Amino acid sequence: MSNSTIIKALESLDIKGMIYQRRGSEAFVRAPKIPSYINLVHQSGTDKEKQDFTISQNVIGVTMIQAVEEISHNLLIDEGNSVFRVKRVSSINRQNSVYETSYYNASVVPYLDDEVAQQSIFEYLKSKLKFKFAFTDTL
């Protein structure tokens, strides 16, 4: 692919608002918005996208486990460190939509339980634990 073809493609994505810059980093391509599609896994967008839907969480369980190789690699911690494993099902308009397993480093998130996981963990981290999120548009 020629440089001019790449530049034209990037200009097209920029016009559509699909490219965004992260300070001190490269440019990224944002996933396109699909009408009537809600991405419950990716932390992006606004609550406006979700206003026409009833979204609920059904917590399967929150347990403290020791990080195995894959988890420690993904969380950038040592194997054997304590992590919270959160399993839950997200439903849209009472239809199960997403089965989620998430891991939280217990040295960073010192407390999680079923009650917290039933709500928005993102809101819990932001309001109760005072986390400051500078960039939540990527996984």
C-alpha cells in the first residue's frame, strides 16, 4: 500500500471522528458506532447510548484467588499475587448478553464483593476508591 493511500485512509477516518490521539502516544482508531448496539465489555461512549435500554448485572461470584501466569502477565504483577476474580452476566432488557470474568489486583483494589460487583465497578473505583481515569477508551 502506498503512502498516499494510507494518508487518504487516515484522513477519511479522521473526518469520521474515528481517530483519536492519546497524549504522549500514537494515534488510535476508535471502533465505529453501530446503531442499536451496546458494547458492555469496552469502556467507551456515554450513558446516552444506553438510555433506551435496561442494563443489569447478575453476579455469579467474587472470589480472591492467586494470579496464575496469564493473569499476572495481563495485570503486570507477580504470579501468586492476590487478585479478585469477578464473574457476572450483563443483561440488556432482561436478555443475557455478556458473560464477563474480570480480575482486579488486590494490592490496588483492596476490597470487592458481590454487592459492589452488582453495580458499576467503574463507578465504585471512581467514587469510593477515588481512582482518577485519564483514558478509558481502550481495553
